[in-house]
Amino acid sequence: MKKGLLVLMVAMLAVSVLFAQGASEGAAQPAKKSTVRIMVWTSSMDEKIGPNNIEAKFEEAYPQYDLEFETIEYDQLDAQTLLSHKTGNDYDVIMVNHSSLPMFVAGDVVAPVDDVVAKLDMKYYSEKAVNASKFNGHWYGIPFDPDCRILAYNQKLIKELGFEPPKTTDDVLKIAKAGFEKGYYAMAGGLNRSTFCVYDLGGFMLCWGIQLYKVDENGKYVCQLNTPEAVDYMHWAQEMYACMPHDGNLDNSTARSWFAQGKVLMLWWTPSQIKSVLPKFANREDCAFAEMPLGPSGVNGSAMGGYMWSIGSGAQNPEGAKAFLTWALQPEQQGQICRGLPADSRAYQYPPYNIPEYDMFREQIAKAEYPVALTSVLTKVFDTWSRPYARCLLGEITPEEACEIGYKEVQALLDTIN
């Protein structure tokens, strides 16, 4: 009896195995994942995307996709983007410097992202950043990592000099001169950076209510260096630089370290310095923040920069690219990905931006703007203006001469696209 029962059980087990195998062979196999290729700056990967497990989090939410990040050094971002397009190997998602977007649009390197924008609530974004992403009625980039400048100052040293916190450009210059007489540098930065004339000390031009060039009512690009405001600003900048270290090759890391060490009174402050510079202060309370100072025209303009997401015009997986952008641009995700400031103001409710050190940035970015309209000759304009700008600061030419030279050379470049 027992032997018969055992034989019956073995037979039933064999049948069940055969049935399971048949069911398995007949079942639909899991769908193959599609790859989404994304090019990002190495620092973004090392500091945010990698440590915050962005790849795993997205793939858990969208299991049909497999993210493939490729990291590129900052100075190779544009070259790699252009090379991948030229060789027909476009990335699906591209991290684009805001200043490079016009060049990519003109060269048909990036595709419109209107349908992604339609899924976002853009009223929480900086209007000027969003508008700078739009060309011929279409969006070709979406800001996700903008930044702006605020004014940082050593409140202990300024108080010892007998001054209140600076509120105007006149205040800044008075503090600069008084501090320099006592052995302190007013600010610090190197003239070797082509963007120094627009973003660093040059960013204060916005406090005079003008830009290096603007777009007039006829859509023409017009240089503003031939205005009284530009000359007045250049006089201010020349006097400020007289109170700064005259090392044209001074790098940003050294300049910021000097500020933390109490050798520098004030500094144009960017979001990345919260983590990189603030911890270097022996006494955190010595460093205070303010909006950019009011200029003679009552404006406290702040230079905006940063990065956008774009989709390659030859993307192999455009739907996957759109899925990633829609997910990555949600407020709770932005702070986990961006290195500067989140583009969506709601992201300040989430880590790491929900701390007091970012409050001033949140206020300032609402008034910030790109220092010039984004054009295909933007980088050439920076290089062109930086030469007479540096010569003026070094005292080789007068502010009037610098503005005259700069106006002619910059306007000549702008005329090539007018």
C-alpha cells in the first residue's frame, strides 16, 4: 500500500513539473528595457547624481528604462555634444550650459521639448530663465540647475571698520577703500576668466540697470556700452579693482579661501560656496549674506547662470528622454540633482535647500537675469569685452576709452547676427 502511494506521488510530481515547464515556455517574456543615454558634467555626477542614487530611483519608478550616464569634464561639454551629433550618435538627454543653447539650436543639435514643458507648472520657475530657453516659439531647453549671485560679507570686519552692512554700490566702494587702507582686500578674483567682465565683478553692471547688450523693440541686439551708465559703472569697477589683489591669474579657490580666512571683506557669492567655502570659516557667524547692492538707478541686479536639460535632435530614445526629464524636474527630485539652485521654487521645501543659508538666494533669483541675451556669439562677446575691461581695471586705459573700444567691437559681433 505504501509502495503504491509512493509511486502515485512521484507520478503526480512529474506531471506538475512538466506542466510548470510548459506554462513557463508559453508565458510572455519580460519586455526588454530600453536604454536612455544621458550626458552630464562629471561634477554633477560625483556630487549629486551618484550619491543620491538617481539612476536607481528613476529605474524603480520606470522599470521599462535603463539609464546610462556618460560623464564629461566641464570644458568638454560643448565639444562632446557637437561631436556626438556630428557622428550620428546623439545623446537622448544632454546637460547644456545656458550660454551654449543658442549655438545648439542654430546648429539643429537639440530638439524641441514643448511636450515636456506642457507637463510642468512653469509659474514656479524664473520667467527669465524659461524665456531664455525658447526660440522661434519652441522650448529647446528646460532650466533645472540655475544659479545667481548674492553679496557675502564679513560682518565682523566691516563692523570693526565702523560700517553698517552694505546696501548700495556706494557703500561697497566706501568699505572697499577703508578696508584696503587697513590691509584687507575688498574682493578677490582673477582677470584671466573671460566671464569676469560679466559674471564676477562685471555682474555688478546689472546694478546700474544695464546689460552688456540688449534686444531692442525691433529684435536687434544693441550694445549698451555707449551709455552714461556704462561709463559710470566702469569708474566704480576701476576703483574697486584698485582695492583688490592684482593677480590676473588668481583662481577662484584661492580667492574664496582668502575670504574665509578674513583677508577679503566681501565677495560675489554663488550657491556652490555654501558647501565649499562656508565650512572654512572659523566662526560661521562672521559670514553674512545680502541681496546684491542697489546701484545708482535703484536696481539690485544679479547675474544668472546655470544649466538646462535638452534632448538630442537625433535621440534614439526620445520617449525615454521625456520620461526622465518629466521625473527629474519634479520639485522633490530637482534638489537631489542640481548643484546650483533648483529651478522650481517649490523645491526649496525639500533637502538640501530647506535650510536658512539658501533663503537669500531664493529671494534674489526672482530678480536675477542672464547678464546678456543668449545668442550664438555669446562666448565671443565675453572674450571680446574682457580685453578692454581688463585693461581699464589695470589702469592702462580710461573707463571712457574702454567703453568706446568695447562698444565698437561688441556691436560689430552683434551685427553679424542682426
